[in-house]
Amino acid sequence: MPVSVPSSPTGKKMITVVVVGLGMVGLRVLEKLKEWESENTDSEVTFSLVAFGEEPYHAYNRVGLTQYFEHKTSSRLLLQPEEWYKDNNVQVHVGDQVTKVDTTLKTVESASGVQVAYDFLVFATGSDAFVPPIKGVKQTGVFVYRTIDDVRKITEYSQGRSGAAVIGGGLLGLEAAKVCVDLGLKTYVVERNPYCLSRQIDAEGAKLLHSEVEKLGVRIYCNTSTDDITGEEGSVNGLQISDLTTKVGEKLDVELVIVATGIKARDDIAKASGLDCHPRGGIFVNEFMITSSPDVFAVGECANFDNMTYGLIAPGYDMAEIAATHLCRRAASISVPSGAEGPIFKGADMSTKLKLLGVHVASFGDYFKPESECTPLTYRDPFAGVYKRLLFSKDGKKLIGGILVGDTTSYTKLVALSKSKRPLQQVPSDLILPPSKNNGQPADNDLPDDAVVCSCNNVTKLHIIKALKEKGCSSVGEVRSCTKAGSGCGGCVPVVTDIVNAEMKKMGKKVQNFVCEHFAYSRKELFDICKILEIRTFPELLKSHGKGNDGCEICKPCAGSIFASLWNEHVMDAKLAPLQDTNDRFLANIQRGGTYSVVPRIPAGEITPEKLAKIAEVGKKYGLYTKITGGQRIDLFGAAREDLPQIWEELVNAGFESGHAYGKSLRTVKSCVGSTWCRYGRRDSVGFAVAIEQRYKGIRSPHKLKGGVSGCVRECAEAQGKDFGLIATEKGYNIYVCGNGGATPKHAVLLANDVPENLAIKYLDRFLMYYISTADRLQRTARWLEKLEPEGGIEFLKSVIVDDKLGIAVELERQIQALVDTYFCEWTEAIKNPERREQFKQFVNTKETQPTIEFISERGQSRPADWEADVPPNSEKKKSPPISEFPWTKPENKSSLRWVKVGTVSDFPVEGGVTVKIGDTQIAVFHYKSMNKWYATQNMCPHKRAFVLSGGIIGETTSNGVSVPKVSCPNHKKNFSLEDGKCISDDQYKIATFEVKLFPVEGGSDEVHLLLPPTKDLDDVLGTTKNMVRAKETMVKTNGVASSAKSIRFSEEATKPIVIDINGPGPMMDEPQSPTLWEGIKKVITKTRSITLPRVRSILDVSSDISLSDPKQVIAGEYSSEYAVQYTEHWDGIRKTSKKRIEKSDLMMPKEEEVVLMELDDGCGGPCTDKKLEW
């Protein structure tokens, strides 16, 4: 099946280039060819590009393969979107392996029969995993670790299994071990060499690596051979190993084995075509990447240069660029003078930087150079888990190479210095000591221009400078797009950022620290503007100091926080509610599945038994998951939004207040028991912690705040890991500030020592208000202090807070006191206000409620089923269809659309969204008053199948000079256009949109109508029951063994239920072997009368002693026909015989408020729909 190559519409000579292998290196060849075309528009040639890939995916990031396990979305790993190939006229054949190359006729043929004639061909076929001939290696349960499909197979096979072994302790082996650990498997690594990563690090570094890895429960066997993969009935059941020195054997109890013992070049097609290949693998190439056939190139892992193949991505990229350069010159018949042939391949830099099993590891330069030829400098910190060994020339003027374990933050700079021809400008010790020990030497803007900043893409500092000066880039994002710096592993992004900022300053351009596209101000500047001009609303701020018709999900919460920090008004007020993220909007943290957490304040962790009992009562009553936090309070998870007012009413009546866990504000002040109980305590740490927490509760800040008070230097409250902490001394308290845990933990620093309590409060007042006034948006105190380093860091902060250097201490104290004096509990005020309580309804057009995620039982509590990470639900191909693929958008179906009333204008809040329920489908409706527009979309965000979009912030963004209205998903900030449903931040996702129209009502509020397809058509695609996350998608662990979860349901010993078949002319039922009596079931329901069902997520067992009488007295509900059938098949007590018609008059109707909860396991596909009885 020959493929026609398009002729050139410009009259230029068309050169056909076929790339065999569509991996990272193959794509780089294509990119470089297109780049040459765009830069040489006056050339007489143009390229027709054809690429073949054996895998069913376009080129993806193999370096990030481990990340696939986390999100399970192949599109997230793509190096270029599929549209890129179309836009650049690249013919791509994925899932179609080239099987034959004829270098004489210059043709290729694929497995599917595609034939293409070429002018030039590039082999980029990569490598296969090398699998040694170990006994038992062919059994089921043995895998390699190279591709996306490998990861998928390993993940699927691991279910229900408990142990795994990885043969090979190299880079790939340790990555594979990380996957096994994340799958919950007991993991072993078996390595023949004396230590792991023997090609990247030395024995001393490996010792630290082994220690850190084994902390994760991974057992490492080095100097060990694999003798036999044992099995039973063809499946793995163990691994027989033996020590190479002692010959002592051992059998590992595993059911899964991953072989990661190296790679072998894929040269079979090249060899069959007659190209010269190395006996041990690899296509021979010269320094121009040309093979033994002059029009055929080879690059990447399949190429053999100077009897060497290279398994890292950086050498592959170098080869791709060299091959593309010489191919273009050959194609264009460009002659070059002798000695100016252009780039040549001289071998590769084997520098590498990785994070393996949570441990940062790097090596660069000639890191194994003998000590007789260099001078090593070593740094060890066993407490921090850091090892560094740098090799210098004998005179200390040249950095030769190095090994880094535990801390690789200086890797990019060290690599650049090792490649630089300039003598070092600093003493060697400055390069190896941590920043705190070398007086904070300048970071990366002092690198030479020829320093390689991004090794993945071979981007130098000069490339970045030229992008700023010559191509008009003005941000890190623009530099990344222009140069690809930071688009590989991402490790160089901090360095790129430093260089961009430094160069922008040199060019006399202000480094932008704007909040967003709508405000050319920093958060600090906006805070001052609002304070001085007393601005209290967002429209006023936007009109006076912003641009555009509206803000966005960045500036709106920022402004809302500023208003709260200045004026302390209720965040649910009409003028402030549209500015709030979902957490603040509903005064609770949104959790998976759209439920919320309830966190009452427990100052300093001190609580009475009566209050503990009340929390227990509420948790049990509403079926909430309960957990004690590290901040010494109790979290209740799984509350439905509509239940929050009732829950908090009970808690407030019991004396609780809001814990503000949902806000960027003070969370907790942790304490030990202090002198009240502890024999070592110096002061009453509990009492002081209670006083501090009561003083600062509810105060909004740029980010969350946590405090701690310890009663002695034993520091049981961990005060030095908090934003502010106090440690009791004989004379008072030592005050520490700007510490935090989290992703980047930092120890707090001493602000003042031996301070009495009253003065400590003054210092804290000043500190907190100064932070609130000057920090950037979402900036923790630790990062804020780092940004104060140019002014002097902690010494500067001391001068402001303790010495009042700026003369603002009194004003800071006044501001914070104003916030203390105007404090109110937000939940207490919310439950008093009927209008605010209305905002918590699930749907505005019905009183019904509907679960949006299935719950499972785990360790005696209920929790939501696991998300299937990053997989849109609208397609079997795991990708959300374009809008045109929704059935009702097709021209032939337009006639079925009709206008459906969903409420009146007064039902819908302005500048925000609410949800309406149509059949089984949830639709988000937005009244965008500032733009005088109405919008409607599906309520389900396809990213995680969460029904939450109506709670997202609406705003606008500008694209090509056009304003685009958008909604930001509350969960992960995916932004969707309200006009066409396209995801602005991730083009793999789209949502359905619907037309909204207002119908005037004389003398009343206008009616709001949506243009919708028939309800069945809507439910078939967007129905909640169809799309909600199910228990069967969840893995739970029992005794360390992973298995599929079961949803919470009735006991199988319960009285057999009735099945309603809605497919027939009327409700039908199976005549049960034992009729179900409503009066008996009602006894169970009465026990939980006050609970808003179906939000109870606990097992309801129908008592076995219920008497059975009249078969007409049945519980009826609405079920989809799909689930009715599955339900029938699952329960063996139900028979499909003797069906009869049930009339309404035959049924004893329960009272309207009495609802029966029926949650079934995955045998019926999930919970059946819970409805009030309706006919």
C-alpha cells in the first residue's frame, strides 16, 4: 500500500525523510528538521516528513515513565500534542512497525503494508530491555520496564499480590522498585554488583542511598546472583538468589518479578537491510551520524559510535541535532569549506540527575577520575542524608566532576562549571557547602554564557539571554517555549528562573511580579492600594486598578483575602462570595467526590469529654470518617454540602467554633501539656497556646498559618517547625518564626529570646501583620523570609519587629487589634442566616439529593472510592470527545432539543454558579452578571469525574486579544471555556455546554430555561450514575495485600429486596420468596430519622426477626434499567419468575420524608439511585 507524498505547493524541491521510531529522539529529529525549514525559507527544498512508531502512542517522555503510574494518562506524557504533527504536516503511523528497509530502492515497508519511498532515512528505533537467560524467566508474572504498556501490565498484575522483586539495581531498576513500592508490594532489589547505581555513584554514596531506600521498606541484595525464578502452574511464586561470595542461597517470597538488567540496541531491521552493525548491538555511525549507507542516519540508543551505545536521553538529543543538521545540508546541497563541517559527535556527557525512591541522585563530568589525577573534596551529613564528592584539578581552578546524593540543588550550576573553560571564580569549598554554611554565595546568574543550563535540551545561558534580548521573551514560560529550557526533566527550572530575573534587571526591565493578567501589581501593592483607598469590593478594585471585564481564579481569591485581612466581613456576603474558592465559599474543605470536611476549633488541642462525645455523636450520626490531625484537633470527612448547616448547627450549639481549616488563616497552635502536667515543664504552654489561638483565630493571611508552644526545651510541640513558635525558658519564651513543614520544610529561626508573655504577644502581633501586609499571594512565611534576604533576612526582620526600625510597630499592632476586636465565628453567623443556608443546597430546582461518588468501607470507616487518575469518562478511548461528538450537537439531532425551565433569575446567585438536576444529569448554570451573560455546562469535571464545576470561580482570560469567559474547577484548577467547553489549561479535556435563555414573566422574576436534548440522551452521556467513581476502581489493603474494594451495602443475610423493572408498561416486581414488609424496614429507618439520607454511608442490616406479611407492602424506588438487571443477577435470592404488574393502589405509601438507603456492592455497578417515592 504505497503512500503518496504530497508535492510542494511552493514549487520547491520536495525531500522525503522517513523517521523509523517515534520516541523522544525520533521526535527531536522531526523538530530540528522543521526548525531548519522555518529558519531557511529561502532554501530551494522543503521536507515531506513521515514517521513510524511501533507503540500506539505519539512520542512521549520515557524519562517520566514513573509519573505515568501516578496519573495513568498517556497524553500527560506526550512531548508534543497530536495536533503538532498535523500542523507541521508530519505523516504519522503509530502502532505500525517498519518491517523492511530497502537501501537500494530507498523504500520502507510497515507491518500494515504501508510503503514509502525516501530520500533520507533516520533510524531511531531505540532499544529493548536485555533479559538474561535466567531459569523461569518465561513464566507469567515476569515483566520488563520500558514502556507505558509495561507499566500498565505491571499495575494490573500486581492486584491481589503482596511481593515483588526487581532484578537489577541500576537507574531503571530503582525506578521499577519505586513503582512496586507505590503498588503496596513488599519489594526486593537484587544487584550483582557490590552496590546499586555502580555506574553513577561511588561506594560511599551508595551506602547512603541504600540506607535511605531501605527506610521505605525495600530490601536490597547486592553482590547477589539470581539463580531461578520459581513458579507454580506457570506463574511466579518466588525468586531463588545466592550471595556471590559466600554462595549462601535464599528464596524470596514474591509473585511478580521485573527484569531491569540493561538494554540492547534495536538494530534488527537495519541489520536485515544490510547496514553495518556491531556484533553486540548497535548500528555503526560516524561523527555525522551517517551509517554505512550514505542516505541513512541512526540516532539514539540504536546507534553505535566508536563501539559504544548510549542509554541516556542527552546523548540521543545531541545525535538528533547533529543528524538533522547534516541531513539538511545534504538535502539543500550546501557545501561547506574543509574544517567547517559543522557539529560532530565526539562521544557523550554521561551526567545524569534523578530522583529514585525519593532520594535525589546525580553525577556529572569525569566523576570516576583517579585520585592521582585530581583532588577530591567530600561533604557528608548523615543526619540530613546528604553526600557530595567533587573532583577538582590539582590547583583547584577547574571542576572535573562530582557525585551528589540526597541534595542535588546545585547540580545544574556544577555541570555548567565543569564544562566551562574559564577558571573557577570561587574557592572549591563554596561549591560543596550548603548555602547556610558558605554565606549564601550567589546562585546561578554568575555562570559563564557558554554554561549548559538545560542538559536535556542542550540549552546554554547564552541561548536564554538571546531569547530575552533578541526574541522578545519576558518570562520563564516564554523562554521555555522559545528555547525548550526546562521542558525535559524540569530540574533546571530554578536556574532558568534566576537567569531570566537577573538578565531582565540588567536590561533595565522590571521583573514582573504581577498577580495575574488583570492586575499589573503584586499582592503587596494591591494590599496597600485597598488599605489606603479603602476599597472593599472587587468591581471597584478592577475598575480603578485592573483591566478587562472581570478577573480570574487567581486575582479574585487574592482580592478576597486582602478584603478579609483589612475589613473582616463575612466571606459569604453577596459581594464577597464570588471571590472565594470553593473552600471559603462553603466554609469547608472540598474533598474527593465533592464532599466536605468539618473541622471544629479545639484551641491548643484541649477539649472536654463532653465535647469529645458531641463530635463522636455527630460523626456517627452523619456517617463521617473521623481522624485526629497533627495539629491536635479532629477532622470529620465525607459531609455532603447540603448537610453542612445542620452539622454545624449541632456543633455550634455544643460550644464549638469554626476551625478555619478551609481558609488561608490561622489553623492551630499546637502545645505540649507544659507545667500543668509534665515534670519537665517550665511554663503553662497549654494556657498560653489557648490564649494565642483565641487571639488570632479567623484572621485571613496570604497563606495558612500554624503555631506551636512548648513548655520546655524538650520541644514536644515542635514549635520550631511552625510559622511561629514559642519555647518556654526560665525567663520567658524564645520566639521562633518562619518555619514550616510541607513539601519544602524549613526550620524556624530565632526572633527573640527570654521574652515575657505580654511582650511575646506584641512581637507576634507585629510579625503576623507585617507578613499579612507584605507577602506575595500564597507565600508561606518561610519563603517570605527568603525573599527578605536582600534586605538582610532575619536580621532585617528583627529590626522591624523588635527594634521598630521602620517606625510602624504601633500601626501594625493597631491593625491586628482591629481584626481581633471584630472577630466572629463564620459558621455561627452562617447558620443564623436563611439566605446563607440556601447556598448549601445541592440543586436549585429540586429538593432531591444525589450521591456523586461511591463510598467503601476501610478499617472500620467509610471513605470515597479512589479516583481513576486523569482519565476523562466520556469515551472508551479514555479521552473526552470534542463537543461535536456529543450526540445532541449533530445536525440531525438538533430538532430533538427543547427548552427546559430550571428556575427563575432570583434562584441563581450573580457572578457564580449553582447546579440543576435534569433526570440523572447535573448541569452547572452561571449568571455572569458583569458580562451580562448566562452560561450552562455539565457539572462534572472530566479530569477526575468530580461533580463540582458549579462551585468554581468564573472569570475571563484573553486569547489572541479576545476575552474568553471561563470557569475554574475547584479541585485542580482546570479552566474551561464557558462558550465552547474547551479546557484552556489542558487540551485533552472538554465539557458540554448548553444555551441559556430568559423567558420574561410579567410582574415576577424571569424564568431561566436551558436548551436540552431528551433526558435519556442527556443521561446516556452525562448521567451521574453512569459517570460517578465506583468502588470497583479502588484498591484497598488488607494485611498488606491489595485487593478490589467493595461498596457499602445491605447485609446479604438481610430480607431479600424487591426489584423494580422500569422497562415494562408499568412498575414490575419479582415475587420474592419472602415478601418484604415496609413496617419492619421502617423500624431501621426510625433509628436514624434525623439523618439526611442517602448520605448515611454505613451498613444497614435489616433485622432477621422482622415479620413478613403482605407482599403488596413493598419498598419502591426508581432504578435505571441497567442497574435493575445487574441487581437481579447479583442477588441469588431473587428469582425472575412469576412477574406481575403492580398498580399504585397496591402500594402502602411511606411518608414523604422517610427514605430508604440502598447502597449495593459493585455487583450491581454501584449504589442504586435513592429517591422519594414518586409515580
